[in-house]
Amino acid sequence: MKLFSRVRRQPPAEAAAPPAAPRMRDAADGPREADAASRPDAARAARGVPPEVLRQVRLIELRTRGLVDSLFSGEYRSTFKGQGMEFAEVREYQAGDEVRTIDWNVTARMGRPFVKRYIEERELTVMLAVDLSGSARFGTTERFKSELVSELAAVLAMCAVRNNDRVGVLLYTDRIEHVVPPRKGRRHAMRVIRDVLAFEPVGRGTDTGGAIEYMSRLLKHHAIVFIMSDFQDASIERPLKLLVQRHDVVAITVEDPAERLLPDVGLARFEDPESGELVDVDTSDPAVREAFTAQVAEEEGGRRKLLRRLAVDEVVVKTGEDYVPPLLRFFRTRELRVRRR
């Protein structure tokens, strides 16, 4: 029943994916795979963005700004610490200061206790790896999976810039589609959000393993990598194992309820959103329904087992549910774990 792992219910015509936005390319954006770089438009400057896309970017920023300011920014900072401590100043001892921070040389010279004060060195790099394959343009509830990913990417990008961290994005399908190198600043974060929202991919398939390998080559220094995908590509174990050796990796799994439950609608035609293959399935057949449920459970269990073994945190978000609770739960659970170390 391997067939079901790639087959998704074809949405009705009125619920089809929204029209694709114009493709944006920028020769200064960073490295791309050979097949992407060889296309005629690869070296062109970014084309004008339609006003409706800019309005969507602005709406997403307005929706996420309040969440970032009130909830996620502090949680993000507490969860992802800097790589060290930097000396800031020497000040006079105050009740409650750690005795270990006393600067004995200054204390002896001044005749009263002084302590050294340090600040956290942040300078973190956040990389968003976003799956734009055909299965991402699927949804049976309020929004498509790609729309949910856009908003999550906006939240994480805004969290990064609020804490003066660098943020970049890698968009992929069965190839590397688009790369924006990590930089600081609100304007850059808005560019990241715009590209995630408006970029039109060339490919329809999924190669998450290839994207992970590409990031391993691209990122020369320690980074926090958020992989945002439905993880329907099984060939990720080896490249993911290599990536987590150098970087802090978080998997954000995006799901739709219809992918977990085969609807009982009799004989139905299904379309694979990545290959376009059509398959007729008797959804009322108990054996078919049982096999579908078993395969979904097997794939989910295999993914979670792999991520646990590699010590990769997973955040599961669903198109029909609010993404705030699972994201907050991840931040707080991880913060507690960091404190215990």
C-alpha cells in the first residue's frame, strides 16, 4: 500500500490552490543548484511584486507582530541562547551578587568589593528551510499547508530580528528553488516573508534530504535550522544526522486532517499533487481503509522515532488548528530542558 503515502485527495475546483505568484529571482541572493542556476531567469533581478502580494505580506506582518511582541519574542530568546558570554563592565558589589563574580584586583585597589558583569553573546543565525512541493499546496480546512507555513515563517523571522539575530530562508521542492542568505533587520525579514509567500516553484516533487545536504554545505557556522515540511520524503536520515552534528535543528511538521483519514465516499479518484498521477480507489472497502490508516500510523511512528533518535525537536502544526499552542509548548518545554543542563 505504498501508493497511499503519496496520494492525496484532489480538492474540488473551487478549493484549488490559489493562483501562483510571479517567480522572483535575484542573482545576489546566494548559491543555487546547477539546474536552477542554468535557467534563463536565474540571473535576472527580482521582478516587481504584485500589489496583492505586498498586501498579503503586510497582513501577515500585522497578524504576527502582536504574537511576537507579546508571546514569542521572550520565549524565543529564553530558548535559544547565545554561544558564549562577553565581558561588559565592572560595577560595585550589590546584595545578591554571586561571590564568584567578584573582581579581586579591583576590589583590592578600591577597598570595597566590585564584581564583573557579563552579557550574552547572541549573534545567532536562523535558517528556515521551507518545503514548497505539490503536497504543500493542499488543504481541506481554513487554509492550505503552504499558507500555514508562510505565517509560521513570518513568526520565526520576526522573532529573530526582534532579538537582533540573522535570518535566512531556503525554498525547495525536488530541487533547490531559492536561497536568501541570513541577514539582520526588519526589512530583510520582510523580504524573507515575501519570498516564502510569493515564490512560484518550478518543481512539484519533494527532496528534503537533498535540501538538508545543501544546507550542510551552505552553513559554515553554527545555526538554528527550522525544517518546515510535511515530511513525506523518507530519505532524510543520513543527511539529517550530519546536519545535527553541527547545527541546532527543529522539525516543524505541517499536517492536514484529510491526510490522516480516508473519507468514506465510495469509488473516488485521487491525484498525487507532486506527480499528477490519478488513481481510482474504493474508499468504502474496509481493507483499503484499514491499510491506509496503518500506513499513516507507520509513517508517523517512523518519523517520530527517527527525530527522537537524532535528538531533533518536533513541532506538529495542523491546518485546521491554531499554531500558537504547539509553538509555545515547544519553546517552554525546550527552555525547561536547557535550564536543567
